[in-house]
Amino acid sequence: MNNFEFGIDTRIVFGKDQIAKLADEIPKYGKKVLLVYGGGSIHRNGIYNRVISVLKNFNANISELSGVDANPHVSTAREGVDICKQKAIDAIVAVGGGSVIDCSKLIAAGAKYDGDCWELVKHPILIQEAIPVYVVST
């Protein structure tokens, strides 16, 4: 048997009005936030405005990547990686479902990787660090 350590820092906060808790968690890493989401449903259902309000309450510097498709394209992740690197993003807030969350995870790892983020999909062992990702599931 090989010795090893495994740790995964995951915290789940669930229920009504829990979006406000983003203001307690994100500033631990900084104020530069990338908001990642899909189409217009978060605008129609009010979640976009609620998330923006919480981020603005702690003076977050917000960048956005919208239009994440179902089964997102690697080009979308690359765009997010570029934003993170150019703006020194501290945290990512993914608002949506599985596709937005998966794309955000790749962006988070790709932003800390010197090569193309697609390599991380093909060889996940190359992932050494990532930007923190917060999820508002819709």
C-alpha cells in the first residue's frame, strides 16, 4: 500500500437567501471576481441582480463571461482563462447548472496553468492549483 494524503476543500451552503454568504467567503481570497453564466434565465429570474448586489456590497471588481453553452466549447473556457490571467482574478462565481460549473472549474485550473487548458482535460494530473470557485446552482 502507498501512503498518501487527500484533501478537498468543499463547503456546501444550501437554502433560501444563501447567496448573501458569498460576501463572507469570497473576500478571503480577494475582490477580483469572474462571474460565469449561460443565457438570459438568470436575468429573468432575478438571480443575476441578487448576485451582483452581494458582490458590489463588498466592492468586488466584477468581470463577466456570459453565454456558456450546454456542453461548453473549450474556446469559452479559454476566453475565461484569458480574462482571469489578464485581470488577476481571485475567485470565480459560477451561476447556473452543470455546464456553467464544469466550464468554471476548467477556467479555474487553466488560469493557474502555463499551457492550454485543454491539456488539463486530457491529463488532469497536470492540475496543481486552481482559483476558488463558488457556485450558485439554478
